[in-house]
Amino acid sequence: MEAKPIITLKQMLAHMAAAVEPFALRYVKYNEQKGTGGELVAISGQLLSGRGKAEAAPLVGPGPEAGEELEAWVRRNPNHGANMTRNLVSTVNGRYTKVHIYLITEFEGKRLVI
């Protein structure tokens, strides 16, 4: 049995930031407030929010409907650095997913090491 290739967290984040082609990853779900998680999720066709084709993707999910409230909601600072999260958007259906970077286990078929 061959071991999977390895990618470091720093390399993965750099690749995500520079990506113009969609990528795939696996991560573990976790919700501290509800005390749930542990489910392994695999997603593909993702880009960082605001990159490439994802810029034209419609907003999906809860939020204000229109006007000034919508502009303020879109521009708010998500503090990704402090929270260790990234917003991903599907190039297939425009859905957004927030992922905690320390819960990612694989990126593009490579095992992630911190």
C-alpha cells in the first residue's frame, strides 16, 4: 500500500489563494455550539470566495435581501486569520462553505500536515 503524498498547511493555503482552477478537499465537520461533528466531508469544484468564476456566483444562504444592508453584509470582515477559517464557494452551484483550516484532512488528494 502506497502512502499518499503530503502537503503542508502553508502550501495548501498558498495554493488556495492563487487557485484559478477549482480544487477538491476533505474536512471534518465540527460545531462547538451544538456539540456535534466528526463527519468526514469531501467537496470538489471549490474556490476561495471572491476568486475566478466564483465572483459571479449568487449569494446563497441567510442574509439581507437588498440595498445598503446587503452591501454591508457582504463587506463585513470575517476575521479568517484570527478564526482560522476560509470561505469556499462551489463553481457548480454557487453554495458557500466555511471551513476551519485545522480540520482539513486532504487537499487535492494529498494528505495535509500542519
